[in-house]
Amino acid sequence: MERKTSNGGDKMFQIEPLGDCGIRVQLGNSISKETNAKIRSLSWFIEREKIRGVIEWIPTYTAVSIYYEPYIITFEEIKQQIEGMREKLEKITLPPANVIKLPVYYGGETGPDLERVANHNQLSIDEVIRIHTSSDYLIYMMGFTPGFPYLGGMSEKIATPRLKEPRLKIPAGSVGIAGSQTGVYPMETPGGWQIIGKTPVKLYDPMRNKPILLKAGNYIRFVQVSESEYKEIEKQVEENSYEVEIAFYEGE
């Protein structure tokens, strides 16, 4: 499904300096799919226009931060170009978002907190898994560590507070819940999320042509697999023969 955006008449379109070689474009004041659509539109436009001097752009929950080479382009010049894009954004037809399907083995040694999440919400383990795999999660932005997705769309029915004492090591691929958010650890780091499962898919691999698997504006769909299926996929990942299943997002 293609999504047409209408951003030209928005009052929330503020441009301000970000350090001595950055510019921040504020497109909203709350986390929402509508604001995310504006951010995705602007990011797509910047990528297409290939503005000279632009080094990178980083979409966040409510804004896009753009970094540039000040010896090539000035703040006023890049500001003028961004302002010129504003009227064009409403005419953009975005390509369909992708849904990246991540296989997850829930529970066991790879999901030590699954039972705690179930007990906290007075649900069975199977109900927690069913709820967790029943949504497509919008990737609002990337950050924290390389490849870490900030996701929206998790049901409040399985919301669970963070651990009181964070673990010193969370294995890469661990799928967790923290409050009303869910996410995946792309690399081994400390963390206080409730770990309910693990995916064998590498969200971050510095040896790949594209090290980061995910992209803001796309979606994640968690798919339950058995322990044997997990091990088989893990083997394929190590052999570089596994291909992540990707579909087009068919939501609203």
C-alpha cells in the first residue's frame, strides 16, 4: 500500500541549528504514525535530492537531524533547501513500507523472563506469545546501539516494568519488554529489559555489505519458531545462507 502524505500546511515545521555543522527539522511534538510519516517523507526527499555537503541524516521520534560539511554548504543554504522541500512533501507518494519477519524462540534459556511477564499480567505463557506475535511493530527510529530499533505498537496487555537490577550481559538477538515497549538487542550489552525470547537473525553485522538490517519507517513482525527451527536458522545465519523474509506492509 502506498501512502500519500500531506505536510505542506503543517504549523509544526521548525528548523534550528544543531551544533556548528547540523540542522534539526522538528516535524511534530508527539510520538505518532502521522509524525513518523512526515519524518519518513523528509528523509526520503533528502536521500533523493542528494544535497551537496550533506553527510548524513538521522530520523528520530519527532524530528530529522541533518549533519553537513560546513566548508561545502552553509547553515542558511541548507535551511533554504529544506524550506523549499516543505511544499513538495505533500505531493510525495512514499513506497510501501517493508515488514521484516524475525523468527523468535520464546522462553527457555533464551527467554528467562517470559514467565515473569505472564505472571505480572495474569496471563498464560502462550497468551503472552500470542499477543506479542499478533502485531506489526513500526520502527520509529534507530539508536542506542548500532541496529537497535525503537518500536511502537505493543499491546498494553503484556506491558511489564524493567528489571530492578539490570543484567550485565544481554546476548545479541534477545527480544525483550520494558514498560510498554518491545525491542531486540542487536549486540551483547548490559540491559534491564524483561527477556522473553531470542532471534537467531543478526540485526547488526559489521561484515555485511549493509551492516544494519533494519530501517526506520519499516515494520517488524515476530514469528514464533520451535527450538529445533531456531537452531536450524542459527546454523543458516552462520553459513550466510539464511534470507530474512520480507513482505509489504498492508496496514492502514
